[in-house]
Amino acid sequence: MDYNAKLREAKLLIDQGMYNQAVTTLGNVLENLYIDLYTRIKNGLNRKQEQQLGQRELDFTANSDRVAREKGFAGLTLGGKTKFFHENRLVEEGERILGRPLPQFKAFDPRLFRDIRNEVTHGREDIVSEDEAELYYRQIRLLLLEVGFIERKKQTQEVVAVGGLRSWKENGVIPHDAILGGNLKMD
């Protein structure tokens, strides 16, 4: 998944006041984050650990719906994915495999996000405020940064510091003929 593109899409939806759609998009991002992190963790385990985790996955999905039984971890619902991560202490395993602490991921409580995302996806409307959508956007972005699936934005310099402001002519703006003729009156 192109996480940067999905985050831009979610931010655009928030900026346009489409908070429910933004939360739905962010829910999809979170599900894919869990899938990709799970895959990375599983690939970082030794053979015996990988087999043990695979068996726990089979046991966990055996009592789930058909999709989860067929697709394994990837077929679980968002709630199922978060529960599997929690029960199997996969965030701690992820810290070991990624070689860095994951304090945001450890502290992240997906239950509220999951519940609101489910409400938006399966029923009620106008339940997400701008502040909630921004909160979810920031949380998901932090998680993606922390696990290394996206990079921090590079610091930008102010235009003035780089070389000063350019005139409208240098920026390619073509004024109306009346302005070029000196008529600056506003009617």
C-alpha cells in the first residue's frame, strides 16, 4: 500500500469536511498497517518462532468467519487484528525485530477508533467531528512513522530565506489588460 498517498487522501477529505470518509480511509490504512507489520514481524522470526506464530494464527482464525479462515491474519476484521496483536504481544516482538522502540504503538488503543470506524462504515452518519478525524489522522501517521512505513517530512525553508519573494511577473502571472494599462480602480 502507498501509505503516503492514502494519508494525503485522508487529509484532503478532512480539509473538505468529509470526516466520515476520512475515518473510513484511515481505517483501511490501519488494517493494512497491521497486515504489513505482521508480515514484517513474521519474516523476522526464526523458523521455530515463525511456525509457533503460524499455529497461533491458525488457532485464532479457526473460530472466525470464513474469510479469516481462508486468508488467515489478513482476513480478520480490524478488531480481530488488534486482538491478535495484543494477545500475542506482537508489538514487543516488532520492537525486537525492527530494532527500535515503538512507544506510540504500545500506547495506541484502537478500540475507540475501531468503534467509530465501524459506526461510520455500517450505519450512523455525521458522528465524526473535525477534531476526531484530525486525531485519527495524526495517530495513524505517527504509527506509520514509528514503524518506518513512511518518512518524516523534510524541513522546508521559507521562501524569503531562500532568495526572497519573486514578483508576480517572475511567477508567470499575466494581469488583465486594464491593469497593464494603469487602470487600478475597483468598480
